[in-house]
Amino acid sequence: MTRALWSLALVLLVACSPRGQITYSPEAAKVGQVTPVFIGTTRVLAEGAFGQERSEEMRFARFDVSIPPQRTRGDINWPTRFEKPNPARHFLTTKEVLYPSNPDFRADLQRNLAANGYEAVIFVHGYNNNFAEGVYRVAQFSHDLEIPGAVVHYAWPSAAKPLGYVYDRDSALFARDGLERLIDEVSEAGARRILLVAHSMGSGLAMEALRQAAIRGDQAALGRIAGVILISPDVDVDVFRSQVSAIGALPQPFLIFGSDRDRLLGLSARLTGQRERLGSLSDVSRVADLKVTFMDVGEFASGAGHFTLGDSPALIRLIENIGQIEGAFEADRARRVGLLSGAVLTVQNATQIILHPVVQIASDVNQ
């Protein structure tokens, strides 16, 4: 199959995939493990739902998501239109709160932060995500990887269409101020440490928000960013270097999870006329002068390989307590050797770790 035909087939495959939707079931709280997801969004609210349109008004919400006990880690199970929602198998929303004002959002978030050591994780979704998919993904991701802290999600206005790439790129630029504001809101709510996690196109958005904060001299907010994780970042390498130059000293640890087997990033590279994207670097020499760590997860990739960190049970098992990994990276860069199973290559300030499976996982269903 030619590259052009493969690209078309990949787009059609994504287009045929079932889309996520919010399904309410208060009684699911008695069955699943509930994860409160605090949300800041620049999506338009229409007829009670957040859609794809862009809003200049920032809104705040909380969705309590029930994680079902009968599932494979990495999976998000949606109830179809033809079946009754099953709290034992399906991701369901047990409660929704739309905050009338910023102080109401901060007050509720402050209570959650107090129960989580005043730590927070802000997750930024990627290209082709509707509102429900972003909310449920951050709930699944934070639950499966046991990410410590209050869970916060920035829902920027994606078209949620496979052919909406250009709309999403413009929306990511539109949404920069919103993410910077959300970081400020989380800080004002009392967060002492913020882990910023971004996927795909959301990685460029996250870097732009950090760049803006640095240019504006908002050192208070930047000082609370205790680490950055970019997952399959759909970012031009030269643009990334320019962003880092404006930001200055990067928050540490600064981890990039990627693979040259990522088929969607391969398609993005061809669309933009580049050999590779930041998330599909074949080696770290192009960012050797930057204090970053590139975690090559290609051996765990399946399908499109675009969210391997979140949907590979084997990789999740390997690094499920990301808080311990973060601590090791902060304490001593040399401790990376032996911390994870893989080959380690250091080029100046950058480190590349090619992860390898340590065990064959036949079944990983939570009981």
C-alpha cells in the first residue's frame, strides 16, 4: 500500500471509530471508583452540552467519573445506543457541576487539593477529541497511572473530526490564553505543585501557554509547574526549540513519550512537509542541548500507536506509579538507569530511554 493510500485508510479508520458521549448514572458511584475531574473550557456551552465551537468566555465545571471495575487497564468502555449502561463495565458520569463563578470553582478545587497534598495534574487533550472523550480519558489516565493530586482538565475546542486538523490547529492557538488562565486559577486555589500533561496537538498548546507565561514574567505560575509530560507531541521540532528558548529553564522532570512507530504523527509529518515530529524523533541529537528525556515506547505500540502511554496495559504496568518515577527523576538523573527497563542514551543534556517490556502480560483485567 502506498503512503497516500495508507494515510487515507488511517483517516477512514479513525472516522469509523465510535465516538464517546457523556452518560449519566448517579448509581454508578456505588459500583465504580469515582474520579472527580475539574474542568476549565473554552468550548461553547449550548443546550446543556460543551461542543466544538470556540468561546471567548472561560467556563468551569466538575464531572465525577465512575471507573468500572470490570475493564482492561488502558481501555475506555462506552455504552452504546443499543444497550443499558452497566456501571460494572462502562465509564459513566455520576455528577455534573457547572460553577456560576470563578470563586466557586476555586473553593471546590481547594477542598480537593487539601485532600491531595495540594498537588494537581492539568491534562490537555489532543486533536480530534470531543468533550466527553477528553473528560473520560483524563479520568482513565490519572486512575490507571496513579497520578497523585487533584485532577484538572483543559477542554479546548476541537472539531472532533478526522478531517478537522486545520480547525484544531487554529483552535489550539486560540486556546493558549485559556490554558494560562486555568494554570493561574489552579494556583490561586492553593496548588503548590502542578504536573502539566499534554497529548498530541495539545502539547503545542501547553508549550505556547508556558511560553506566554514566561514572556509575561509570570514566574509565580511557572514556579508551581513541578513537571511536564508530553505524550506523542504533534509539534514541529524547530518550533519546540523556539518555545523552549523563550521559556528558559524547563520545569523538571520534562518527559516526552513518543515513538517513530506513531502512524498519526507520521501522517502529520507528511502533511506539514517534515521528516518527523517531536513525538516521533528517531534520536535526541536535535534536542541534545535541552534538558529533556525522550521515552521511546515504540515496543509497546499497537494500532495507530498515538496514545501508547495511556492505552497499553503492559506499559501502564511498567510505570503505573508515575509519582515514584517523578521523584527519582528529580532526585538524581543517574537513577534513571535501572529505574525502568530499557536502553539509555545520553547526548549532552538530553536523555533517550528506549523502553522494553519486562514481562508478558496475558491478562490485566482489574477485579
